[in-house]
Amino acid sequence: MKSFVLLGNLGLREGYIAEFISKNEIKAYNIFEYKEKLKISDVGKMKRHWSIKSNEKKLFLFWNEISADVQNALLKSVEELPENIDIILSSNTQDSMLPTILSRSFIVRLGGQGVSDLDIKNYKEMLAACFDQKGEEGWVPPLLHFIEYVVEQKDEDDYLKVVLSLRELILEKAKENVTEEKNLVHMLKLLSLLHEYSSLVFFNNLNRRIVFERIVFSLS
């Protein structure tokens, strides 16, 4: 029915696809993922599959870059997809996509392409300092200061950077076994809430500052 080109950070693409599957109630056995390099012969097999009449929704996912020859082979099918078929071509950038494919698809730009290892390292260190606070007020005030710093950067990938940094911090602390148990619990709860609110940020464009502060206050 529709062809989508999904562009952006892998984590965001995975989140978008998970929500797409949930919203459209697509059964697991009707999801076809292609992670290896596609051949033109694979396109022929897919076309035969698409020609089988069915009322059940089916999703075809392409995770890796697709060669120009394969994209050309897909082109006519993209224009004439059966009502129950959706396909998603997933990539970091659109550089490898043919203009003819792009013009016939819904393009979803998720961002996240500007997240560097240095960004993750810096945010992780700041988050660790927040949770290491031993004062009477604990980690809430420093965490609010951290949020203020993040928002002031005016970076469209700020939310993703916080999520990735916190996840890396949790894995690091759990492995070292040096963090107080209650702090680790708070970190895990914070990460869970960040994931819970992510769709509001990425797909409904809710103000990031409001989301960050609401999450922190719900933990205090």
C-alpha cells in the first residue's frame, strides 16, 4: 500500500518501526526483514509473494543500503503495491537512494545522525556526576541543571543523546558494581521514562524541556 524511506539514527529507526508495527497491528509472521545484501532475484521472489491475495497486513523491512540495480527492480512495485503491503527502506542517509524511489515514497526524517562518541562521553560524565550527589536534596537539583544545559544547546538530537548516554552509564555502572543500588534503580526508572515519552518528542514534537522536567519530577 505504501512505501516509506526511513532516515536517521539506527535507534530512532528501530523505535519508529516498533511503533509502526504496533499501531498497524501487524502479526510477527507477516513481517519480512532483509538484513543481507539484496539481489535482483530477491525482488522477483518478493513480487511473487505480493501477488498472493490476502487481507492481512504485511510489512517488508530493508535494513541495509540497496544497490541502484535492485532499487530499479523495485521501482514499479513501489508504484503498485497491494493494499495490504507496506515496505520500509531504512538508512542513515538518503545518499544511496535513487531520486525515483524517493519521489514515490513517504520520506520520514528522524534525525540522530549528529550523535558522536564524544557527545555520549560528555553527557555520560555529567549524568554520573548528578547521581553521585550525596547532599540532602540528592540528585534532583543537579539533574535539573543538566537538563537546562542540554536544552540550551538547541540540538535536535539532544533527547537521543541523553537516552544513549544514560543507557551506556547504566551498563558501565552495573558491570563495575560500584553504584549504590538505589541510584541504579533511579537510573533504570529514568531510562524507562525517557523511552516512554520518546514518541511524544520524536513524533508529536512536544517541548523537550517540559518532557525532561516532568520525568525528573516524577522520580523525586
